[in-house]
Amino acid sequence: MTQTQTTRMTPPDDPSGAYRPKSPELRAARDALLGLRQDLIDDVFVYRPLPPREPTGRLTRRLKGRKQEYATWSRHALVVAGCVVTMIAASTALSSDSAWMVTGLLAVAPGLLTLVRPAAAFWASLLSTTLITGFGTTYNNWPWMPPSFISHLVVLTVVAFRTRPRTAAWMWLLTAAYGFVAEPLFGRNHGSTNVAPMLVWSALILLVVTVWHIRRQAEQEVTAQQTVTAHERSRRTLLEERTTIARELHDVVAHHMSVVAIQAEAAPYRVENPPPELEKAFVTIRENAVAALTELRRVLGVVRAEDYEAPDAPQPTLAELGALLANVREAGVDATKTVTGAVRELPPGVELSAYRIVQEALSNTLRHAPGAGARVEIGYVLGGLGLRIVNDPPPNPSLIKPSPGAGHGITGMRERVTMLNGEMTAEPTAEGGYEVTVFLPVPPADESGA
């Protein structure tokens, strides 16, 4: 055999260091034995205390104060209750005080051990079953005497809950193997065997626990998937909104840069005998405008979809809010507009974002409060532009069902406000309506033109 063949048969990622069988059956058997070693042999002395239960259950959430604190230890209380039942079974089965006390302690120890070392508790249960058999010469059932029978079921249940379904399967197989081995060893001193009842009861219990594990895992996976889906949907919507904003800004800026380039090219022809310095300045302005326009289209052009076409008309501004409010009124919303302060021309990006914010807020009113009145307040202040869009509660919410929107309108508005370094609040009003307040900073004319 060559060195190449030897290397191929001993892959470096093989955890056991031996070659991996080619047969699927052998690989399954090998993986199963590795699972047994990992769950019940390697982790036998691992310290794993049972933590208190989180107060997130339906009943636990309703409790307050100390009652809720005590409820978090309900699992520990159930284990202790099982141990108490085991002690009662030991005292009932044996008349001797010393015998039932020793038997009870041997049977209770594995149950209590499940609270800190679940893997070790299983092996301790088999050991205590063997020791308790020596005290049960008068018992009719064996190898599990009444206290050890109850104790072993408690241990199997708790360990199965605290581990995985694979461990439950291995515990059941080892329990069956122990019963079949103990049958010829103790059969001469005792009556009928109870291996079959033990296997039946343990199989039912472990099956219920396994189904619980599978259902819980499925719920966790569904919850995680829903969380990831909601996050991805929100992220995709955020990216789409940013793409839309970038497209609109591209159209606004490109329009104005084109005007600058055309005016710079035509300006020398409007002056008779212009000085060479003036012609050179206009040429430089035009070249810079064209270069900036080319770079802008190159950078922002990547956000355009293949089927996207630039609008023929200019982007909307606050001056066109009248037409928007008229459309909203036709849809059944009594919308009014109030303007305060000295109306002035604002930068194109601010005008466009302000218009889109008002448009989205009114659209939300149509979706979630149809028939309610809405008020649009625009304030031109020294440092910028203030917007306030507030709607009344729906006239009859029990009869009118708002249409379900995409649910990301507020996200889009926040993106526009954040892009302009503004501030925004969106919250319900005390009367049952909804209010959106926005402030968009606008630098002074001399600073913006610097």
C-alpha cells in the first residue's frame, strides 16, 4: 500500500484517529458508539447543576414577588418529591428500621444526583439497584425492588429531560441490558422478574420526553427562523428605502448639475467680447460640473435597478403639497395644512425628503385610521424646517378595518431624517391618534454656498 493510500484512509479530521468505514451501516454504528461514549462515559463526572427555571411560562408570569421566585424552583421540587415517594416505598416494603433506612438512602441518592451530575446519576442508579437487591430477599419482584424501581424511573426521566433524545435511547438500551444480565444472577433467590414492566414504563416515559425535546427544538428553530426572517425583511426594506433615496437624490443633483454645465457653456456667448479670463473660468466651471456629474452617475448608478427609469418631471417639493392633500381628501381623509414662518426655498434634498415624509405619514393615516382627520403643520424656522403630521383616531375602529401596509413606513422616514442629520419622533397621541414630528436642519445661505 502506498503512502498516498494510507493518508487517504486516515483523514486528519477523524475524531477517533482511525479510518472512517465506507459502509453506511458501519458508520452509523460507529457514530452511535461515539455518542454513547460522549453522553454517558466522557461526561459522567461533569458538574452540571440544574438552573432555576426562567419566569417566562404562562403561569409563572402571572405570579408576583416571592411566589414567582419559588416557582422558578419547581423542577427541583419535583425531583425532591420523587425522592420522597422513593423513601415511602422503602419504608413500606421493609419492616426493619435499619434496612428500610439504608435502602431508602441508596434509592434516593441517584435521584438527588441528577440535580448536579445527570450522567453519573444513571450509573449510580444501576449500582444502587444492585445493592438494594441484597436487602430484598423477601421481595417477589426483581431486579428492581419497589424503591429502586421508582428511583430508576425518576432518574431516567430527569436525565432524559436534561440531556438529548440520543442519551434517552442509550439509557433505555443499557437498562434492558442490565435487566437481562441480572435475571440469571438474582433469579434463584427471588420470585418473578419485573424487567418487562420496567422496560415498558421507561419506554413510555422516555418517548414522552423525546417528543417534548423534538417539539421544543422545533419551536426554537421556528422562532429563530422567524427572528432571522424578520431581521432580513427589515434589513431588505431598509436597503430598498436607501436605494430609493439615493435614486431620488441622484435625479435631483444630476438635474441641477446639468443646468450648471449648460449655463456655464452658454454664458460666454451672452457677453460681447468676453475677456479670456472669463471664458477660461466658464470652461473650468463646465468641465468641473461635467466631471462631477459623470462621477455622480458612476457612483450612484449602481443603485438603479435594470428596469428603473429616471422620471421625466422634476422631483416633488413642498410647493406641491396642495395637490397631495387634495388627493388625500378624495380618499376620505379631512387633511388640512398650516404653514408658519417665512416660506423660503430650501435645498432640493430637504424639499424632497420633507415631501416624502408628509406623503408617507398621510399614507399611514389612510391605512391605519381611515376616515380620521389629519393635520400637516410646516414651520420655517431659522435653523431648519419643522414638520408635524398628526391624525385623529378612526371614527369607528370596531367597524373599520385598516388595510395592512408593508409595516416599514416609519423606517423609511427615519432613514430620510437620519440622512439629513435631523430628528424625528413617531408615537401615539393621548386621544388615540398618531403623531409624527420631524426637524430637518438647514444651514444658512452663506454657509451652504461656501
